[in-house]
Amino acid sequence: MSQDVAEMLRFEQVKLAYEQLTNSQLVAVLNAVVFVAVQCLVIAPPVLLGWLSAVCLLALARIGGGSAFRRAAPQSGEVRRWRAYFIAGATASGVVWGSAAVFLFPSMNIAHQVFVAFMVGGMVAGSVTTLAPVFPAFVVFANLALVPVVMRFTSQHDAVSYAMGWMALVFLVSVIVIAHRSQRGLSDMLLLRIQNARLVGEVLAMQGRLARLQEEAEALRRGGR
């Protein structure tokens, strides 16, 4: 793959990721509200409000980043900076959701502990489609969100918690593999579209050159009469 095609492919991946950013962040806020509503039975309200505020502020910042990307309308040569911003946003999101295993994890309530794992795991699974176009962003988010869950369960030293921790770890590995395959399939599709667009451009340019040659030949014939 040539350097310019690789840059165009990276640009299309980043563009697709930013296009999905607003919807994904609105879903994240909605899930966070449901999460807090359930955990309010076992977690102190100030802790819940602080965590929910962090989710909402981060969502606003990332939605603003998506709007800035659309306004800037960057070209393929400028994609590295925007890709770095996107990965940074995914990193911050992973930290916030991973912190749920620290601040929203009740020590003596297995049902609400399982709900933490369910919610965080659901966020990671849902992010496969939204973050996979920029695969490093997904890997960072998934690890930062799920590794604290794994560590929290395995640190409790009972059979059920150990099982939950190892299941979360297996799930993490599985979704990373799935996301990688998804990213490869998406990249192949985008690459095909780029190549088709270039071929169409070349055909149109050739048709234009042929039309000019025909006009020149016709002009020469008229001049020779």
C-alpha cells in the first residue's frame, strides 16, 4: 500500500469514528444515569453525583471535539492530530468507566457488584462498533474500563468473585479480538472504496484527455481544408 493511500485510509477511519461520536456519547450519558439510579441504593449520593458529573463533562467535551472536527473539515494530511485527540478522549472515557469498579463497587452486595461488571462490560461491547475504526482507541478504552473490574473481583478471595474476575478477563480478550477483526474488515471496505474512487477519477481524467485530443484533431482537420 502506497503512503498516500495509507494516509487516505487512516483519514477515512478517523472520519468514521468522529461521525459516530455524538450518538455514542449520548448513549454513554443515558447508561450512566441508569447506572447511578441503580447504585444509589448502595453508594453514597455525593460519590454518585461526582462520577455522573465526570461522565457528563467528558461526553460534552467529546461531542464538542466531534463538532470541531466537522467544522475544521481536515484533509488526509492533517489526520494524525485528530486521531491523537480521539484516542485521548477514549482514554479519558476508559478511566472514568474503569473508576466505577473503585467508587461504585459496594463491598458487601454481590448483586450490585455484578451490575457494575454488567454495565462496564456492556459499555465495552457497545464501543466495538464506535471505536474499532481507530483500533488503538478501543484497546485503550477496553483495558482501562475492564481491568479495574477484573482486579476488584479477584481481590475479594472467594470462589464467585474469582470466577467473575476471570470471566471479565476472558471477555476483555474476546472483545479485543472481535474489534480487531471488525477493524480489518472495515479497513478492507474503506480501502476498496478509496481505490474505486481513484479509478473513477483516472477514468474521468482519461475521458477528458480523449475529448481534448478529439477536439484538437477536429481543429487540425478543419485547418487543413
